[in-house]
Amino acid sequence: MSSQRGVFVTGTDTGIGKTLVSAILCRAWNATYWKPLQTGLTDEDGDTPTVRDLAGLDPSRIIPPAYAFQAPLAPLAAGDLENVTVNPGRLVLPQVPETLVVEGAGGLMVPVREDMMIMDLIERLGLPVVLVTRSGLGTINHTLLSLEALRRRGVPVLGVVPVGPPNPGNERDIAHFGKTPILFRVPQFDAITETVVSELSGHVPSLDVLQQQISQ
């Protein structure tokens, strides 16, 4: 485990709500945010300014991406288009005095380079994981597979955050079969604002409590 206090936010898919959950965690814990691998800048400004604005973070609490690519593809494919190969030496965990929230790119098995996936990056950085999932149909299979993959690598999982319309049955089964707590839930909103993030941040357990639970 890393000596840096923090979490790695990953998901069971892309576009699933990792950035929103990262903003909520940053707001709840007054954390510093880092997205090491950003892609898709042709379509949007990227997740870093989104988290900064939604969480109301001071610029000093934002660490720029190690790599930022234009194409909305996995880092390996996006880097190939720009003739850039990700250097693992640049993917080193920043040491900051605050809690650090690191957001991944896509899911666990997304390629970063020919010999590295997001799962390998998580293992290298040594932070416990918060797993973001869909709330609806199909999520049990995707979530349990992701949890099993993380456990095979010995990566501690703090818990799961479902995003979307409430589905108590899916939450119950994920908690039971995945032996993992539901940390909090993010319902569907017409618009995501700083006010919404602030409100949801009040439902987030403290990091100390979560770490005690996985160490028991």
C-alpha cells in the first residue's frame, strides 16, 4: 500500500459516472484530484476542469494529467494516433498533504500501453479502490467480475457506488455476493451542479471509517 492517503476511482465501464463520484469524494474529503490519463479532448474540456468546478476545488488541489490525448479512445489507442507511448515513469503517485482522489480511464481492463492496463496502474499506485457501477440491469455481472479481478491482484476495495435510478435488489445482491459495502448512491439528476455535488457529499463516509472497515 502507498504511504499517500487516498483512493483510486475506477468503474465497470466508460461514461459511467467516475468523474461525478470523484467530484463528490473531493468535496466530502476536501481532497486533491488527479486524473493521470485523460483522453477525448476533441469532444470536451476533460474531467479535470469538470471536477474542479463541481467540487469547488481551489486550483492548488488539482494535479494536471500526466498524459492528455485528443481521441475519445483508450490511452493506448489514443496515444498511437499521436505517436505517443505512455511512459510508466510519469505515472508516479503525487505526494500531497491532503487526501488524494485518483480517477482512472474507463474500466479495469483498458489498455494504457502494450504491456499495461488500468488494473496494472492501480496495482502500481497502491491505493484502495472505489468502484463506480451502473444501478440497472446487467450491473451485478459487471460489478462482481470487476471485484473478483481486483481481489485476484490483492487490491483493497473500499466499496461500490451505484449511479442511476435506485435499484435496492441489485445493491443487495452486489453487497452480498461481492462482500463489499455500498458506500453511497448517486441517483439520476436532470442537471449535475455544484449544489448537487455538495448535497451528495454529505452522504459519504469518512475515509478513516472506510479504511478501518477493510482492515478488520
